[in-house]
Amino acid sequence: MDAPVVAVLSLKGGVGKTTVTLGLASAARNERRRVLIVDLDPQANATAGLNVADVGYTTSDVLYDGRSGVGLDAITATGWGELVDVIPAERALEHRAVPSGADPVRRLQRALNGVADRYDLILLDCPPSLGELTRNALFAATQAVVVTEPSYFAVQGAQQAVEAVTVAGREGNPRLSVVAIVPNRTRAALSEHRYRLEELRSVFGVKVTDAIPERTAIQQAQGAGVPIHDWKSAGARSAARAFDDLIGRVADVSARDLADELTTREGR
Ligand SMILES: Nc1ncnc2c1ncn2[C@@H]1O[C@H](COP(=O)(O)OP(=O)(O)OP(=O)(O)O)[C@@H](O)[C@H]1O
Ligand SMILES: [Mg+2]
């Protein structure tokens, strides 16, 4: 069976898309699953966090080329070992416009033809805007994970991302659904954070997952290019547990089953 293709998005910057992408990849690797990360952000933070030695063919080349299955040529090994590959990003992604022509938002989907059956999970790390890169991700994905932080803007930010998913669904990717809204960087001791989490749950119900805690170990592991599951500290272990819980949402259940389950529960 083809792997789920999960777009990790938020239209707001710096809320933790790359952190959630890397955390999910680390959790999947820990379960001995094969993972491919497609770095769609010109900042190339995911590529850096995966400790990639040699960047050759990149997401930019893949989108520019646009041929069916060309993504296979850009699959690159990472420092995380044999289970984790990347299609890396580079700064040029920002400046190199995706050629127009027929269906410009389907170039990534086309490029990934034949890729999904080689992996157990594909993660698309989106840039912080609803430009053509994120739109390409939303057409290639089978599931969307929306990342947010427990702030005053959380509900509004998540709503915009959910709306972008709905639009992609309407415009031609009806199998896409939001499987999780992930509050990141929370501190349980802060009443403001608890209040914002409640607010998110009151709007989005069961789609809101348990929060990913704020832990310095997350930044340390990213800086060292190491999976959070391999970083040895109490903070890393609590972060890793949060990603283990989260991966149950995206990789264990097929998107359709979970979407049905969520609709049933919300309908009650
Ligand atoms: N739970 C967390 N605990 C500690 N630090 C975190 C956590 N989540 C994210 N960070 C840190 O916050 C910064 C921004 O996170 P990240 O890069 O994942 O966000 P992003 O949404 O991908 O940003 P961008 O929009 O620029 O792509 C990074 O330095 C990251 O290490
Ligand atoms: Mg990022």
C-alpha cells in the first residue's frame, strides 16, 4: 500500500512545522518505518536537521522539472541512517518560480509518482505561507497536520490553515483531510497556555492533539542533526513520547478511517 503523504503546515512562521516534521520522522524511524521528508521550505531547516552531507538534486529541481516520477532522482540519504531519506531544499527554491503551464499546483504530486510505495510515511515540510509551494504540498498530500502554538492567534491561524486544506479539497484533492491540529511549544504550568488549549479544543474538538511541550532538548537535537529519540535527556524523552503519541494519528490509521471517526464523534 502507498504510504500516507502528510503535509505539515501553518501559515504562520516559527510555530513548529519543521519541529513536528522532524519529530514525526524520528518517531517513525524509532518504529523501524521508512520515511521520506520532502523539504519545501527555502530556509532548508529540515534538510539541516536531518544532517544531510551531500545536497545534489533538490525540491527546487524537482518542481522545475515537473516530470512524472522525477522525485525518485532527488532522493538523498540523511545522517539519520538508512530508514530516513530526504528530498532536500535549497535557498534557490524561493527565487525559482515553478513554471506555469498545465496545473502548476500538481507538479509535486506528479513528481512523487512511484515514490510512495517505497516508504511507510512521507512528510512534506511546508514554508510559512500559502504560496505555490504549500499549494503543491496540499495537492500531493493525503493528510494535513496543522501546527499551532498556544497564543491569542492560535485559533485564527489554525482556521486559516484548515480553510486552505478545504480549498485544496474543493479544487481537486478530495481525499485530503486534516487529521491533527497540534499545539506546539506549550508549558503546562502557564495558565495562559492552558486557556488557549481549551479555546482550541472548543473550536476544533478532537482534531486537537495532546500538546508538544517546550523542551530545550528539541533545539539541541535539531542543532546537532540528531533524531530526538536518540538525544539523551529527560526533556528529549518527554518530547519523544509526545511525537510517539502524535504518529499514531498520522501513520497508524488510514486517513479515511480517522476522518470518518472524527466526523462521527463530532456529529454526536
Ligand atoms: N516544542 C519546542 N520546544 C523548544 N523549542 C522549539 C519547540 N518547537 C519549536 N522550537 C524551536 O523554535 C524554532 C522554530 O521552530 P520550527 O523551525 O520548527 O518552526 P517552523 O514553523 O518550521 O518555522 P518556519 O515557519 O520558519 O518554517 C526552532 O528554533 C525550534 O527549534
Ligand atoms: Mg520550518
